[in-house]
Amino acid sequence: MKVTTLEGTVENGHIKLPISVHLPDKTKVFVVIPGVELNPSAYIGSPRLADPKQIADFEKEVVEENA
């Protein structure tokens, strides 16, 4: 795999590369950010049933009311 290193800046949340750089759409890139530490956001997973047989306890019933 060939690797090219470019220097750019972030402006309004977008990465700006030098004007002479033209990358085709869908080009895969890797971003290395020197001197900045990002705080990971919390991950809240979806609850899981300990016993899949309990799925019937969570059945929903839809009741439509006439206005």
C-alpha cells in the first residue's frame, strides 16, 4: 500500500488540504491529529434478555382511538 502524507487544517469542521491537492471522490484517507487528545463519548448499549424465552413478556399491543 502506498502512503502519501499531506498537511491540512480544519475549518468549520471540514478538513482543508492545500489547493494543489485533488483527491477523487470516495478516496480512503486516514487522519492523524498531533497534539490533540479526544475524550471518548460514552457508549450506551441496547439491553439484552438474559433468557430469550422471556420475549413474550415484552409484546406490544397497539390500540387505536377514534378522535
